[in-house]
Amino acid sequence: MDALNEINWGLLLPFFILQAILLILALIDIFRNKQLNGPKWMWILIVLVGNILGSVLYFIFGRRQNG
């Protein structure tokens, strides 16, 4: 319990906010897109379990490039 009191939460807050924003944006994008690189359920699972890395992976590899 002492370890939690020693953490500087003000320093970690921007990372928590970034993670929440990326998670929400990725989930909204997954539900709006009809074509993804892979099944939707897989990307939802990756984004939810993978935290920041899962969202970044979705935006790099999951979105189908329309060109």
C-alpha cells in the first residue's frame, strides 16, 4: 500500500488520458468502418486488451487504406 502512496499521479495522468482517448477513438473507428484488415471482434479485443499499444496497432495495421 505504501508503494501506491509514493507514485506521482500527476506525472502519470497524461498517459491515462492519452490511453482513454486512443481507446475511445479506436473503438469508434472500428464500429464506423465496414472494411477492416481482419474481423472486427479481433480488433476490438486487441484494442481493449492491448491498452495504448493495441490502439496504435489498430491505427497502423487495422484500418484498410482506401486508395
